[in-house]
Amino acid sequence: MTLTSEIVSRVLRGRTVSFTDNPRLVGVTDAVTTHDDGAVILSDDGHILWHGDFADRPERYADAPIENFGDRIILPGLIDAHVHFPQHRMIAAPAKDLLEWLDRFAFHEEALYASRDHAEEAAESFLDRLITHGTTSALAFSSVHGQAADCLFRAAERRGLCLVTGKTMMDRNAPENVLDTAETGARDSAELIARWHGVERLRYAITVRFAVTSSEAQLRAAGELYADNPSCLMHTHLSESAGEIAFVKQLFPWSKDYTDVYERFGLLGGTAVFAHGIHLSERECQALHEAGSMVVHCPTSNNFLGSGLFDIDHLGAAKRPVNIGVATDVAGGTSYSMLQTLAEAYKVAMLGGRSFNAFDGFYLATLGNARGLGLASEIGTLDPGAWADIVVLDPTATPVLAARDELSETLEDVLFALMMLGDDRAVEATYIRGERVYGSGISQAAS
Ligand code: GUN
Ligand code: ZN
């Protein structure tokens, strides 16, 4: 991490929480850095200069303006590791399962993104939704149309966001107006990589919708593109629903399993991100572990579409842990809120007889996702040198939260109540690159 400025712009004072590692692996004490009366000191170019006890802040920062959040929780901005930009309006569309939902709703809605005007307007609404929910970075699917991804990149660049997206590659098993070809899909993706990957805080993800909607020629082209651009991410869906898995078996009869399809075409890798991964076999977990890929738990979507229960212990098994992330998967998912997403992850764990505590949840939504996206030196932490993308959560934001907060004794209690009962109403402020982009009502201007 390189700092570009030592000039302080402001101090955020409050109850700070940041992770240095995965609490499931190293234990809470070694994984969490927290200060009851903490300070995060921001530089004028949007980085974090210092994080620690307010009382211990270095003398050289003593005159900086202070935004005092009292007992509010100051966290690294939340990260959504899998969300669909062109589905953001069609949230809560019921269907019997994933494949019917795609046919009835998703493909039709995404077809509208052939219009640049539509995509431009939608990009602003989509980014507004993220920010008001305390989400400061995302790995987002776009539509098949190159210009829709271009609009989203442009909008994110204007806002100074760290965002990863890509044009969706899909050349079969969907309506004509949302299909490309193996050739145009690869060409348009390559053009977007050249235009956007590494510009400001933006990254490109080579985006294959899922094995169902790509021919072997397209999967091969995507694998070649990934090999040629190893610093890009690769983003797709994997092993989400029973109907999808059966369809993949039919389309790729030679494959050992679903993961094998992606493997054969060179789509597994350390920067590859697979959404869902609910029904993975031991062999598939081993392959994903060896590749260092991330599998993203999307609990509100899995529950809404009846896809199944993600097994966090199976994926994370100590002998061959697969990197796990967490995401909304809007619009299969039913909430933009990463807090609501964690609440659903908790319930899914309970249904499967697994544990999932508040530290597990907030780790995944910050550093865990940042690591899986290869961005942990930049986001997901309050460590000095990281970008000052920050969310402030109010544990008393609603009457229900406020009543529950009266019973909270420990930090874990407070975080647990926030994850179970919180949503966008609990977001007091969102900062991007050190600038407050959402929220008002600072409790005291300075103290
Ligand atoms: N699999 C392929 N496309 C999609 C999609 O848009 N949403 C979800 N949840 N799964 C998919
Ligand atoms: Zn998805």
C-alpha cells in the first residue's frame, strides 16, 4: 500500500471494528481489531492514515476536524461480492425456480440494457442503492450489451468507487436479444478490458453468465481471455439449482461435474469468483480450493428461489478450505442490504446445524470479500494505507433495534443485533475515498 498524502482531512470518532483475519480460522481475538472509543484518521486524498484508540491518536493529527459518532459502529465499507446491475428493478419477482425465473423475468429485463439511455439512468440508481445500504464496493454482473457495462464503469468512476464488473458472455439458451456470439462476446470483453481494467479504482471481470448459456466455443474464448488477462477477475454462477445442474450435465455429457466444465476451459483461478456453490461435491471443493477461487454465499437469493442451503462447514472444511464470500445476488436476492444478507446466512446456517456468529458475518462482508476479490490491500479494512471507504452503523436506528440495544452488553451482541435486525435504516453514513456520500446528522460536529 502506498500513501500519496500525509495531509489529514478529518477524524472519524466512534466504536471502530476491523478484521485482520478470518475469525473462523484464527479465533475472534486474533481476527478483530476494535476500539470502543476509536478514531479513524483520513488523508485528504481519501486514504486511511491511522486507526486506533481516540486517546492515543498521534499529536500531529490533534488539530484535525472530528466527526464524532459516539457509540455508532465504524466499519470498513461493506462489499457485495455478487450482484446484478441490470436486474436492480426486478427485485422480488416470484417463480418456481431459477430457470423459470430467468426465462420469465431476468432475460426480458436485461434486454432493455441495449439502450444506452436506459443503462445510464439505471447505473445511477443502482449505485445509489448500494451506497444508501452501506455498500461501497461490488462485483457486479452487467448485461450482455458492452455499452451497459461501459455505463456502469463510467458512473462508478465519476463517484470514485472501487467496482468490478464486466459484460456478460452468453451465446445460447436465452432469447436472441440477450445473446452475443463466441466471437463478439470475446471481442467486446477485450475492448472493455482495454478501456477500463485498472482505470482509477475499477477492475474488469470476465463474466460468463453460467455454463447453461455458453457454448463450448464461448467458454474456450473466455478461458483464453482470462489466460491473456490474468489480473482480471473471472465471474460466473456455479451449482445453484437442481434444474440447472441437470441441464449442465445434458449440455456437457463429458464433464465429471459442473465445476469440471469451467475447469476444462481454464476458468478456475485465484481471481475466479463463483456465485452460489450450494451443491458442490468433495471433488469440486478440492478443485476450487486448489485453484484459490472464491465461492459466494447468496442466502436471500437461495432462499427466495428455493435453490438450497449453502453449507458453510462443507465449503470451509479445514482439510481443503474453499474461500467463501457473501453477497446479495440482487435480483435473485431480495435485499440490497448486506446486513439482511448476513441475517439470512445466519438462518441458513441454523437450518443446517452450523454456527455463524456476528464476527463471521462482518468478516465476510468486509475483509473476506475483499480477499476473495483480490482487493484486500485496498478495501475491506481500516488499516492505514487502505482507501477510506467506510460505513457507520447505528445500533439504535429503529425502535426495535433501540430496544434490543438496551440488552446488548458486548460488541458481539451489538453486531449480532445489527446483522439480524438492521438494514439501510441502520446506515448512518457512507464514505467513499474519505468523502461522505450518504447520511447526515453527525451527533456532534467536533469534540
Ligand atoms: N444463473 C444464471 N444467471 C443467473 C442470474 O441472473 N441470477 C441467479 N441467481 N443465478 C443465475
Ligand atoms: Zn447471480
